[in-house]
Amino acid sequence: MIKNYLKIAFRNLWKQKAYSLINISGLAVGLALFILAMLYAEFNLSFDKFHKDGDRIFLLTRVTQNDRHGTWAPVPMRQAILDEISEIREVTRYEFGGEQAVKYGDKKFNEVGIRYVDESFLTLFSFEMISGNPETALSEPNRLVITESMADKYFGNENPTGKTLVFEDSLNLIITGVTRDVPKNSSINYNFLISHKTLGFSENWNSMCITFLRLPEGVKTSQFDDQFLAITDKFIGEPRFRPKRVYLFPFNRIYFRPNYLSSNFRMTPATQFYLIIGTAAALLLVVCINFMNLSTARYINRAREVGLRKVVGAQRHQLIKQFLGESSLITFIALPLGLIIYLLIRPSFQTFMRLDLDLFVWSNPRLMIFTLAVTFIIGIVSGSYPAFFLSAFRPANVLRGNLQKGKKGGMTRKILVVSQFVLSIVLIVFAIVVRRQFTHLESVNLGYDRDNVIIVEFHRKAVDKIDILKNQLSADPRIISVSRTYARPYDWGSPTPGSKVIPAGMSEEAAVRLQLYPAPFDFIETLNLSLLQGRSFSREHNEENNCIISETSARLLPWDDPMGHQVTIGDWKVTIVGVVKDFHFKHVFFEISPTLLYCQERGSLRLLVKTTPNSGSGVIELIHNKWNQIMPDLPIETFNLEYEFIEAFKNSVRGGELVSLFSIIAIFFSCLGLLGLASFTVERKTKEIAIRKVLGASIPGLSGMLITKFLLLVGLSNLIAWPAAYFATNWFLNWAWVYQINLGIDIFIFATLLSLITAVIAVITQSLKAAMANPVDSLRIE
């Protein structure tokens, strides 16, 4: 019986080659892209899940007085926690070491991935050790643990344990352990782990690092918030430098952390993640609808076969099994082709998305089972309607020719065509909106000048030498101005309401919420903030208790002219000496906030260097040369502000471009399905077309008759898709961004025209072929 079913199935596939090709190719492409998206999702969702008891590992996170959330905590916080909170016994610090020159014998390379950690780092986290004791490998100063790839790079087949690597030609570090290379799904990345004791830092509460800790099982994180805050209040003297809040953030959520949480750890924007997964699922749905539509149409021609089978004794359940088996067979023929397509497009996807992943579906049994299950479900669902519909035919009616020409099937096909095009049109609108949104974000005026600005970042051991470099750079004619800064200008804020600022002489009820930003000398000039009133910060004045506010802040305060008035922040009173035009230092996902700038240079580890046009590369070389004269043992890094700003959300841009590509594929397969359906319709109307032609109907008239039917379906699809696309894209824009494009009608008109034009092209090829055929041949065939 099964052999007979397979023979009939393959015979029908071969007999209807065009339908089979459209179905199999569509399913193959849909499955390939779906597999790729699922592997991408699996990889992203697996981040940091390999650590033992990872759900009990947390980052110590602080909220500053200007409501900025960050994963940097004071260096002495580790010991203070161990001394004062008895429940917490596992705490480790983590510090980025920048780029440094590393030498062994005659091998010398500039290396990144250098991290300073405490001895408990390798016991708190589950990085696999090849050699060395994780409990003691970093317990002494000048001790070093390296990865397997670094061991091969410097030592080849030699045992690296006990050997010495020289950092920056001055620091000799003894290798006490080797770990496996860091997994690609790890937020923490390193090549070298240096004992934190090597740094020799004083326990200064103004110095910051990243602090991890593991809580005992069953302990709630919130119960320690007050104790953390009490520690900082005890050891940080000046109130304005104390955090407003200290809390624990789950480490296994750092990869999908909220945008307001500032951190140097790797992350994927949630918008990109959901865009890719959602679009791939929608594309697969379009392809499945296409399959169902063609299957329903194709199986109608087999009604007489059903009648004959029933006459000779076939039971309905046997017919259902046959039709479901045939549709499942098509999907499982498409699956290996889909895997081949997946293998072909995988390298391009990795390059395009800037990923370095082992995206092999067969190395992931769970995902392979899921793929097989999805393939099976597609086959069953797509074959379910024709299976149950055709198996219900009465053989007497079929053989007498009393079978109504598939009215139910015709309505079903129309519903499927409309559904398919609705999805495709929504995807097209979505792709256009996302693309325009990212273009808008690149060009939005943020109130400061990003052109010809270089960011220079220092190791924190160099904090006392930064002003020496700043003064030397200021003397060069190619440099317009130099300023210190605490953060990159596009990454300063959070969506929190800001600090409470009380106008002088008023009660707390009159307070307004402002974002507080430190602005060292020359900061306003370097970023070209527009001064509307008053003056900038100057060394000619004692600026410790002065501030500059934005124009939005000026409107919120109760004075017509805020100049010279005082405001109170906690127990700190400052006088307003200037007003600047609104600027935006947060991520572009957030709106411009009312702000207050105060003059502070203490502890900042970055410089902003404003250069004359076209002098950037020469100035970068100058910066490195000057720094090598000042502190050759410590590295610095330089970045272009405009480039870094674009890179800050370029991953999301790439996600939007991927949505556009998926949308094009969706509309292509919708039209391919329409082409197959048109071919089927023309085939069934061959006799009608021939008779009309004999009676004098023209070729344009016949073609128009056939095209009109399908254009009405596409038109109906647009009527349904417009409101659906509007509400979906409007919701998405409101969810993801503050600075939004307007949803102009031109977007929807373009999507409509695109769907109509492609539908006409798909249908006209078949309708013209039928209309131009010789009616004598058509009637003879009939």
C-alpha cells in the first residue's frame, strides 16, 4: 500500500512539474531562511548559559546622581562587601586592559582581550581550564592565565606553564594556567587574565571597575540594596559623588540588557532580534500559504481519481492518509534542498551581520528535531484541506460529472491568496519604514557637532597624565580644542526621569527633574554646543558651584531669565551661568531630556579632540607619538566620533536591511504562487476561452477578463493590509524609538503599486498564452 502511495505521489509530482517546482523551491527557501533565523535565535538566547549556577551570578550596578545606570562600581567595594555582608562570600572584579604590546622571545604582537581579575574569577565563572589550578592561578601578583589560542600563538607545542610573557616591554608576567578559548556565546571575552594584584592600585573609592558576585541559593537580590548603599555612604565622603542606588543585575540577562544600562559587554538590540525572527517566521508562513493554495488547486483535478478509488473500495481514512502523505513527501523533499540553500547563504549571512558563529544545524540536535517537526507540521497542515475535502466526495456524483467545480475550494484559494498578499504587503511596508527610520536616525540633529572629533581613551592608571597630553595637543595648529569627557557623547543617558532640582527659595513641590552631566573645561567648545545665554565654563572663574542648563530646562524653571539664579540638588547649591541649545547625549532610542551641566574634570578617562577638516589621520599619529613620550608602558585607543556614533546602532540597521531582503523574497514567492494559480485557472478555462474567441472576443479582452479576477484579489489584499501594516509599524516605532519618521501615504501607495505590478506580470504571462492559443486546438483537446 505504501509503495503504491509513493508511486502515485511521484507520478503526480512528475506530471505537474511546474506546480511541484514552485512548491518545492518555495518551501526550500522558506525553510532555509527559517533555519538560519532559528540558529541565530538559539545562539543569542544561549549567551552565558554555560556557567554553573549562572542564575545566581550578578553584576553590581549603580545609579549615579544624574540617574545613569552603569555596571561600574568602586574598586574597594569588593572587600567592603566581604567585610560587611556575611551572606555574600564570592565576589570578583573585572577590568579592561586595552591594547598592549606582548612579547615572548622574538615574537611580539599588539594584543587585545587583556583583563585584570581577582583570583576568584576562575572559580566564580565556569571557563574550562586545560592546565593550572583555578583557585590559585591568579592568587599572586604578576600571574597570568592565557587562552589555548594564545598558547599556540606564542609557544606552539611547548608547555606555556611557568614561562614569562612581557607586556609593554616592562611588565613580566608568569603563566600559571591555560583555559579553553572563550565560548562564542559568552558576554565576557578575554585572551589574557592578569592577576588584579599586579596593578598595585590603592583602594581608592573614586576608581571604578566591574564587580561580579554570586549569591547563596534562595536569597533575594533586593534584600542587599540598602546594605550596598550604606557601604557607599560610609566610604564616599562627598554626597554628589555617591550613587543614588546600588542594585544587582542578573548576569545571564546582560546580553539582552535594557538600553539604559551602560556597559562594555557585548549585546544584541532587542529590536534587531525580534525583527529577524519575526520576519523569517512571516516569510515561512507566506511560503506555506503558497503551498496550501497550489495544493488545494492541484488536488481538485483529482476528484475523479477519488471517485474511482471509492468505487473499488477505498475508505475515507485511506484517502486522507494518501493526500497527507503526498503533501508531507513534498515538504521532506524540500528539506534537504533547504539545508543546501542554508549552507550556501550562511557565509554571506555571517559576513553581513558581522557574526562569527558555528551555525551548523546538525550539530544542534534540539534544533534539528524542531526543524523536522516544523517540516512535518507544514506538510500536514498544507495537505489537510484537500485531504479532508476531496475524501468527502460522493463517488456517484463525481463519476456522473455532477461535482460542482470546487466552489468551496475556489473560496478557500481566494482566502489563501488574499492572506498571502496581505502578509507580503505588510512586510514590504515594514521594510520601507524600518529603512527610513534608520536613515532618519543617522541624520537627526542631536545638538552637537560630531564631525572631525577624535575620542581618546586611557587606562585608568594614566589618569594623572591625561592633562599633560591635553596641554601638548592644544599647542598643535591642526587641533581646534581638546576637552576631557566621562563618556562617549552618544552614550550618556537612560530613560529615568532625572535628578530632583529645586529652584532657590522654593519648596520641594516646585522641583523639576533634570539630567545632570559633567562637562569639563572646553567641553562645550569641542562639541560646538550652541550657547544661547551667558558664558561657558572658564578657568578664569571658580566653577565648582556653577552650572549651565539647556533651553528646555530653562523653560521648566520658574524664571523668565534664569541667569544668576541658584538651584539646589540634594545639599549642593549651584548658580546658573549659561544656557545652551538642547543637545542629546543619550542613545537615539531616547528623547532629548532637560539637562544641567556642571564643571568637573576629576577622574575622567577620555579626551575629545576637535581637529581641522581632513587632518584626522595625522592628528591620530600625533596623539600616539606624544603619549609614547609621556607613558610608553600604558596603551591608549583612538576612535572617530562620527564613525562610532554610526556603529552604535548599525547592527539594527543591518537587521532592517535583512527585513527588506526577506520582504522581497516574500513578495516574489507570493507572485510565484499567483503564477501557478493563474496557470491552473487558465487550464480549467481553456474551453471557455476558446468559445469566447470563436464568438469574437479579442485577445486584450480575454486577457483583461483573466487579469481582473486576480487584481481584485490583490486589491482586496491591499485594503486589508493597509490598516494592518499601519497599526503594526506604528506600534513598532512607538516601542523602539522616540525620534520617528511620519508614516506617509506614499509608503502604502508604493507597496500597493509593487504588489499590483508584480501580480500583473505573474498573471499576464499565462493569460496571454491562453488568449493567443488556437481555439480549434483548445476545443479538440477538450
